[in-house]
Amino acid sequence: MAEQGDVTAEKKKLYIETVGCQMNLLDSELVVAKLRHEGYELTTDINQADAILYNTCSVRQHAEDKIYSALGRIKRIKEKRPEVKIGVLGCMAQKDQDQIFRRAPHVDIVVGPGQLARVPDLLASARAATSHSPQLAVSRARNDGSLETITASFATYDADREPAMRPTPFQAFIRVMMGCDKFCTYCIVPSVRGPEQGRPPDAILAEAQVLADQGVKEITLLGQTVNSYRFRHPDGRTSRLSDLLEAIHEIPSIERIKFITNFPNDMTDDLLQAVRDLPRVSRYLHVPAQSGCDEILRKMKRMYTVAAYEEMLSRVHETIPGVSVSSDFIVGFCGETEESFERSVGLVERSRFKNSFIFKYSAREGTKADRLHPDDVPEAVKKRRNNDLLAVQTAISLEDNRRWIGRTVEVLVEGPSKSSVRREGWDGLDQLTGRTSCDRIAVFDGPERLIGRMVRVVVEDASAVTLFGRAETAERVATPA
Ligand code: 5AD
Ligand code: SF4
């Protein structure tokens, strides 16, 4: 197209950094796709950039601190080249709003997660302005204090995709819902991402098909509580997550389907049966427990007891043989005593999670916990509990991973392993990395051309986080006849 040719002639350079969850990675992908239409191309050199964007996270203070210090560092870039436009996108933009301009006056645009479709226009008007004119685009609170809904974004925003921003060329995310209605007392997500809204199944399926046509082999369905997904059709029918899995499973070239993250109470039998019966759905479930103490769970408003969580886990293991489950825990939540912490240790020991993500409680302004309960566990205690719980989990992960030694696993090969170096006397094999169906990382020797393929790997060794081995076919493919 002639128009695109014109745009290419004066390509603007875009530098983007993303912190936080997979939803943010996907949001960044969509923002970059939109900006490509406006003649931007990606750069990894911040000093070359015409626009610098940070897609931010507010779940913990640490994530916010990182952004403020990055904004501090780039101040000199703006001083040298005032024409560079700087944007803060995502959860922090929604949460802090004007405060970002106060702390970092050189920022040009602040855009909340519900308004990202407006980034191109906001950047364009910032560029057109003759003087520095900061612009704020965030979702507004309604009278009842909840956030306005932003369904329009699904149609205009999720339709665009940008392969260069994906984890790998054959792995992609699809949003199935926005927002969250659970309002766990510690969590900022519902107040920055708004209420839960399911996306129409037709749009999700169409997107899966487009991705498959682009060569994507693995699709991860995303939602804050993805297993709560419900879509009411105008004729009264309801689609659930299990229906989405079944429909996407019909696309032959999609070799693996995952979904994150699950809320324990919504782990319904139809979903577990779908995971059991659909071979290309990963036998892996991330179901955050957050705590092993009933009193803490009640204070967190998680709406289940430890016994109910464990009953759910038993159902998961009975229904899906060989499934692996991972979890999240918060340590040092308000009022967590040594005894309540020990109960979390007990839950980890009994549950034998594949792995657990463990976080020190970080008080978030605007949450119920911050209003109602003092953040009374000292930082040093939080740190110790974090290390202790991690040590318990790591010992379990190591023991369980070692059980895989001698067995063969199916790995979707993602790329060269991080530590991969071509040694002297290189035998034609690279060190590759990928994941098994139950989400274990596998590092193995094999030729580069296996990247993007499903490969059988013989496990020869294991650490707490990695299975090590060799591709079953490695010798044969390395020295073609
Ligand atoms: N402090 C610490 N961890 C938190 N999480 C969410 N909010 C907080 C907070 N205020 C953790 C939960 C959640 C994960 C994404 O982040 O464990 O599952
Ligand atoms: Fe936050 Fe709870 Fe919603 Fe997860 S389920 S996003 S922890 S409020």
C-alpha cells in the first residue's frame, strides 16, 4: 500500500519495557501492533528511541519502585532530546494517575490498562504539541466506587497482534476475560483492571485460528481467574472455559493449550474432565492457595478453607492422572503468626506442588487489607518466612523432578537454553530448552532445527527447576545420512 510505503520512509523507533504478569506481556504485544500501523518499529536501544514506554505492574511495591527509578534514569534522555515521548502504561498508570506526572514531570502520557487502544492517538498528539503537554487516559470510577467497564477494547484492541513481542514465534497468549470480581483483600487488581468481563467465544476462536495460521503451536488462555470464565450468549446458552478448550483443541496445528490463572473455588468437574480428555491441553494447573491457615484465608477473603482447597486438589489428582499443580503463597500477611505460617508450610508439604511462587506481603493503598489491618509482620520476618517456605518447596520439587530420570518426556522446544554456548569441537548439537506437557522445564542437547517442534527427550538428570536430557533422535538428526 502506498500509504504504508510513506510511513516506512520515516520510521519512528519505539522502546518498550514490560513488567508484571502475562496479561501485561499480551497488552504490550497489542500496543506494539497498534503502533506499527503508525509507522513505529521496535528498538532495543533506549538512546535511539523516539518513544519510550513502560508497561507497569502494581501488585507489589517493588514493581512500582523499579519503574520510578527507570523514569529517574531516563530524565537525562528527555533533557537532551525533548522530542522523545515517554509513556507509563498499565496498572500503575491506573493506580497512581496524576501522581506519576508529579514524581516524573518529564512523562508525556499515562494510560491505564483499559485505555491502551488510545496509546497511538495520545502519542501522536504529544508529538504534535508545541510544548510539553502531559496527557492522562484512565478508566473512571463509577458512583458505587467500582471501575467503569471497557468491553469495547476487546473488539478494537485484541484484534491486532505483533509476533515480534511474543515469548517465542510459536507461543502466544489470548485474553479470554478482563478484570476480576473476587476482591481478595490484599489485591490491587480489581481496582485497576475493573470488573470481570468474558470475551465472546467466537472472537477467541477466531484469534486462535489467526495465530495458528501464523505458525503458533502453543496458546495460553489468560484471565485473572480464567476458570471463572462464563459467557452468556443472547440465546441464553453459557460458554465455559471447558467449551473454549474443546473448541480450540479442534485446530489441528495447535499442539498445546494452557490456561492461567485459576481460582480454587471455580475448579469445576467439567474443566478437570476437559483437561483429562483433551490430549493437547497441558496437564498443568496453576491454582494459588495464598495461605495454609484458615484465619489468614478469611482475612484475605479467599472464600475457601484449607480443607476445601485440599478437597479440590484431591479431585484434581483423581480426575487427571499425572497432572502437576503449582501455587502462589503470600507470607507475612497482616496478623500472620509463626503458627499460621507453619500451616502454610504444612500445606506445601502435603500438596507437593510442582513449584510455588512465594511473595512477601506488600501493602497496597486502596485495598481492604490496607484499610483494615496493620501491616504488622516485620520485613526481616517476611524475608525469613519467604526463604523457609521456598526451601521446603524446593526440596519437594527436586525430589519430584528426580523421579523423571530415565523417563521420556514430550517437550515443545522453545529455543536455545540461556546458558547455551557452542563449545570447542562442537558436535552439531546445541543446548535447547522447552517445556513438558506438565510445564516442567527441560534442557537438552539437540540440533537447532528442533526449535518450535515437539520432541521426545530422555531425562538423564534433574534439579529442582529443570530436567536435563537429550533428544531421543539427536544422534540421527545431527549427522544426516
Ligand atoms: N502482596 C504480595 N503478593 C501479592 N500478590 C497479589 N497481591 C499481593 C500483595 N499485595 C500475589 C498473589 C497473587 C500473585 C500474582 O501475586 O500471590 O497470586
Ligand atoms: Fe487479585 Fe484475588 Fe482477583 Fe487474583 S482472584 S486478581 S488475587 S483479587
